[in-house]
Amino acid sequence: MESFLRRRELPSFCRNAKTISDRGLQSVDNATASTRRARALILNTFESLEGPILSHIRSAIPITYALGPLHLLVKTFKNGGSSVTINSVRLSQEDRSCMTWLDTQPPRSVVYVGFGSVAVMSREELMEFWHGLVDSGQRFLWVLRSDLVEGRTGEAIPAEVEGTREGGCIVRWAPQEEVLSHPAVGCFLTHSRWNSTLESVAAGVPMICWPCFADQQINSRFVSDVWRIGADMKDKCERSIVEKMVRDVMEGERAERLRTSAMEMAELARRSVAKGGSSCRDCWSLVEHIRATCSNRQQK
């Protein structure tokens, strides 16, 4: 990553550290170093997406299982009637009315906007996003959590935004995997957390990335400059920029290139979890690893 990462891609605990003894930096450093004591490492990624990264990790932790995208792997095992069970957790009540709304929209015409369950923004930033989306002329489905605006938990959606019913649909929470897989969705405006990134990769949907913290800064750089399946709006939140990026990812030649790249990556993701794929093989290897470990303990 040294050839393409910039300082602005480093997580906040790196950028904010003034000295090497910074408490936040030391905490992450100690946690990372402790992974070497593990017997194995399990990661939600796949070989075709991060082969060079996985190779580097395995030089330090040889037994590393890449099982991603996990939500696709779950479907593979369910469809195959496997005895292996992987459970998922829903954090909030989904408003499925958005799926009915999507059914009435043309193919690849909707910008899906979702910033996960933790990220927050100021009211000013929210309004800049809203103006940019409206000015772009694109339809949009926006997940507006009650606690999305910093310091104003439970506050009603601003009247200007609440009134945007003609060109958009607003819900408190959405079934994201289904939304991204819907043919009406043309791009995903996201905070670039890893689960959301992988779900978009698996669905073949180009991204516009507005990262906030932790791994999101690096993820957004990979999306735009390594995998080339989206645009990086890092550290910017002006309506004119939002409008331009939405148009670039939804219309014209660049949009077609991004869409083609995204669909190619989605196909690689599907192959990885299919029978004989790298993630499927790693999953069964992990199962055998656990069985062998349990058997050795019982013998002792």
C-alpha cells in the first residue's frame, strides 16, 4: 500500500498522534501485535479482491482464512443444504416500504444513500448532501437514522428534507443487501465501512465514498484508486461536489466504466463463494481446523 496511500488515508488514531507514545496509537499497535499469538486469523474478504494484502498477512500469520463476502457465503451454504450455520444480526427495524418504492423506479436510476449504524454528521453536512442530491436531478433512497445528526438524537428530519418526496424516498433503516441488489439502484453513497463496502462489491454497485473514521479512509482509497469501482469524496462535503460526483457515477462514460468494473468484481466475489471457490475452500478448511483442534483437546 505504500505506493498509493497518502497521509489523509491513515486512520484517525495515526493522523492525530503527535508522538509514537500516543495512547490511541499504542493501543492499536498492541492489539495488532497480539494477533500473532493466534492459531489462525479469519477475515471477511476474498482472494481476488485482496490477494497481495492476504499474502503479506500470511507472511506473519500463515494460517489465515479469507471467507468473504460472508453474506454471500451464508447464501451458498443455505442453498446447498450444508450443516454449517452462520448467523447474521439486524441492528434496527427495517422499513420495507422502500423496496416497494424501488420497484417503481427505472433500472440503475436510484442513488442509495446510507451511512451505517454508527457514523454521524452535522446538520450543515446533512443539508449539503441533500442539496447536492436534489441538484443532481437523480432519484435517491436515503437512510436517515434518528441519531445521524450529531448531538441531536431523535430530532425530526429537517422540513426541507422531509418534503423531498417527488424525487426521493427517505426511511429510518433499510434492508441494505436487498436494496443494493435491486436493479433500480445505480450507485451507493456510503461511509465506506467494510461490511457496506463488501455488500456493494458483491452487488456490483459503484460507490461514492465519504469516509468518517477507522478503516473507512483506507477502504475509500481502494474503491477509487485500486479496484476502480467508485469515487472518493474524502474530507469534502459541499453541495457542488456532491452533485458533480453523483452525476459522474450515474451518467456518461465514466459511469459506464465504473459499472463495468463493479460488475466484474461482483462476478469474482460470486466465484469465490461458489463450490470450489477460494472462500468456500477456506471455510471448509476452517471447519476441519476447528474439528481437529477439538479432537486434540479431547484426547488430552
